[in-house]
Amino acid sequence: MDAAVAAVKAKVTPELVANVGQVYIFEIGHAGGGMSVWRLDLKNGDGEFTKGKAKKGEFIGATLTMHDDIFVQLVSGEIDAMMALLRGKVMLTGSKKQAAKLQALFQRDDEDDDVPTSMLGKLAWSLFGMGGVGSSSVGRATAISPDIAVKQHSDFFMRFIDMLPQFMESVDTNRMTLVFFTISGLDLLGTLDRKISPEQKKEIVDWIYSLQVVVPTPPGAKSDHNHGHQAGFRGASFIGALYDPCCEPHGVIPYDGGHLAMSYTALASLAILGDDFSRVCRRDMARALSAYQKADGSFMCAEDGEVDMRFTYCAACIAYFLNDWSGIDIPKAVQYITSSQGYDGGIAQGPGLESHGSFAFCGVASLALMGKINEVLPKPKKEKLLKWLLMRQESGFCGRPHKPVDTCYSFWVGSTITLLGGAVFVNKEENRAFLMKTQHTDAGGFSKWIDVMADPLHSYMAISGLAINGEEGIGPVHPALNISVRAALQLPYERRDDAMLDAIAPGRRGVDGGVGGGGVGRIAGALAGLCKTAPLCALMVVGGVVYKCDMVAAENEVARKLLSGGLVVGGAVIAWRVARGILLVKN
């Protein structure tokens, strides 16, 4: 113990004090009984490590409680600090962020300043987003980087596929959404096929299907018995249902049922993984939407669950994925969305409530998927909404007035602006600069704000926000479905292509209401027969930025120019589905 105390004192330097700027308390229990309290001052003067309690009125960054043998092992570097915390050998009171700065004390002198020694330690290091004091970048938001750290972000997402850390146990019921963030993030980064093998994809697909709620038809009931109010997907296996990827009915578990948000992320994940939806209980899920829609047009998240604009969006996505709108009363849903637009032009989670960027996305994206934006949002209302959204940009975007910028709103607000045709008014350089400041270039991931730890949600939303922003190297994202354009174009079931176009290219419909209108429509027809043997490909031009997806060789020079971004017809946004002989062009 004495040697460990001396070692800590030797590591207290003016440089460490300048970098940390905090005071810590160590409560150390002893084998013979009793506890000693030590004060580590890395804030004042040259710093000190002395026996004694905190001074009166002194702010303590964190208090760490442990046995003396653990303290000795930490100081000597025999165990990793973060693994000791994960395993319950160290109790932490206070800020994890401030405690992370102590990593420099808990490593051997011959150890790399940036990397813990054990594999588990490396995992904990990355999951917690904690970097050493002497490190300029590990696990911390860094200065603006010229490139996206694709490898590190891909590794970050894969860690949440392989194992969830203890601190995420509170979101166990939402594991379906974590899987979506992970695989969709890899998809946009272009590393999905490299990181996840076909065998692993099958395992994930089977796991998703195992969480589908399959409700058996009661004995004697007709085949069209409306029992679908429970159908859908759960968020995890917490309720104890039998693991069955074959989706056979096993009876109804009390309080079990599908959840709209989990059903949306489940279907989105299946689409990203290339599943054909053959095991989806399509009819029952459509009926469930009808059961979850309330008289005012809004949707419950589940039976007797909460109600707001998020679940209207989830319902619209589910209907679009399934290409079955029979379970949604569209006029009532549209009325609910439009009545939620406030006096300031923004859209709230419901009528008469405060406007919010994410709810604006949910409302506008729902209208886009229904093909109703131009029909139900007249020019004055659309322009007022667009103005409200554009005013949410400071550097990045915030969700409400007088709130700090947050990475996730680069997608929520940025995508909504795109859907309304206003991307040209966004300061993309400022938005990118903010997002890059939240990037963790060594440990991977993005954080909610600058200098806080990364998490899967904000990592994914930052990447999709960069995609909306036109970031080079990131695949194009469908601004309404929030999945890659590649995945959206491969959805099973034939669907209305004008709805797809309205989602990708809002506000660009011809005056005749048809796709393309005028000369562009004729060009679409002329090009539709080109390269019929080519695989799936897509090209988008949003706000003057050309997005390419699955570039292929083309037999015709015109098609080659089209695919390479060399031909843009009248500022058109183009989504080309050669596999079905469909070329979609929007004025």
C-alpha cells in the first residue's frame, strides 16, 4: 500500500494538474477493517496526494471506493481501471467523464499511453469512450478531422453487435433499435459486407424474426379474424418468449405484443440485410396499425401505450415497408400531423404542444411516405415550417429554440429540410465542422455533444446526418426512411414509385402531378430501356450534391454519364432501378 501511494505521488506533476483540473477522493478499505480516505488534488498548484477528506465547499470530480489490494493492482497496472469498474471491484460516485481522466495514473510506465493492455480493457476503454489524460485523441472528441474514421466507427458499431456493456442494461428492452443503429451505420459507411459475414447476417435475421409476435387464430375463428392488434416485433427477449426464427404461433403471452418503434427498426434492419420479408406476418401487422390508430388519427406505440408523432412515423414506415396501407386511415393521420403545426411554423408531438425538430421530421417524413407533402402543406405553411427548421442551425442543429446543438438533429432537422426542398439553404460546412468535433477518431463513434462519450444512437445519427450533408465516402441515406438508398431500392413488394421519389426528391413534382412532368418525363422513358442487364444502381442529386450508389458498367454512353454524375437533367433527382426496368426522374 505504501509503495502504491508513493507511486501515485510520483505521477502527480504540474502537467497532469494542467490537463485534469479536478479533485478526487479515494476511499480505501483495509483487510484488517476500517477505511482510509485520500484526497488527490489535480487542480491546485502542483497537485498533491494526501491522506484526508475533501476540504469544506470543495467540488469533487469523482469518488472511488475500493479495497487496498485493488488500489495496489490499479496503480501497478496489473488490472485495467475500466475493467475493475465494470466488474464491481471499484465503486464510482460522481462523473464518469472526470474519472476517465485518472487513466494516466493507472498504467505502467512501460505501457502505451493510449491503449490498455488486456483485450477486455481495450473493449471497456472504447465502450466507455474514455481516454487517458496524456492522449490527444483516444476515446475523446478531437479537433476537426479531414476524413471520416471509417475503420474506427465500424469497429465501434461491431462492439455493440458482439456484446453490450453493463451500463446499457437500462435499454435492454430496446435491443432491436441498437441492432438497427449498428447495421445501418455499417451500411452507410460501406463496411457492412466486410464486417458481417453472410452467416452472421443470417443469425441476425433469425434473431430479428425470433422477436416477431405471431398471434394464433383462435379455434373456430374465421381466417380473417381481426386478432392482429398484438402483431409486430418486440424490442428484445425480455418477456421470455420461445426463440423461434421460423415464426410459428405458440400462443399469446400475457402483456406481450408488438411495438411500433421496434417493428419499424426490425423491418428496416431486415431490409438492410437483404431479407425478402417472407417470414413477416404482413397481414397481421397491417391490422395492428389499425388497432393502434386512435380516433384523432394519432398512433399508440403499443396496446394502451403512449401516443405522439413518433409512432405516426413508425406506422407510416411499416406501411411503406409492407406496401400495405390498409391499416392506416390516411386522412385522419394527415389531419393529426397538420393540426400539430404550431403558430411558429414548427411541428410538435401533438396539437397545441411545443414545436420540436425530431417531431417535425416524423410528421414531414410520414407525409412524404404517404405522397402527401405537396397536397396538404400549402406553400405558406411549408415556407413557415422551412424557416423554423433553418433557424435551428447554429453550427450544427438543435431541436428547439435556446437549446444546445446536438449531433442527432443534423439528421432529424437536416433531413426534414431536405424533404421540403430547402437543403440549398443549409450551411453544410458549419454543420460538418460541428459533427467532426464530436467524432472519436481512435475509439470510434460520435458523441451527442463535444467532449462527451460516444453512444450508438448519436454515432448513427451523426453518420446519417453527414450522409444528408453530402459527406464524401458515406452512402446516400433515404431522408424519409432513414436507411440507405441502396436498402430502400431493394425493398420487397412492388410499391408506388412516386412516393419513393417524393421522399427522395420532395417538392419537385411536375405541374401535371405526374412523375417527371414534360421533357424530363420523356427523357426518363427514353433512358428506361438502357442497360437492362445492369444490376441495381441509384443516383441522387440533392442540394447540388451528387450521391452515387452501386455504380455499374453501362452499355450506353448516356447511361454511363448518368451513373457517373455527368448528366443532370434539369436539376433532377434520379433513382434508377434497372433490375425492374424502372428509371425514375424528378423535376
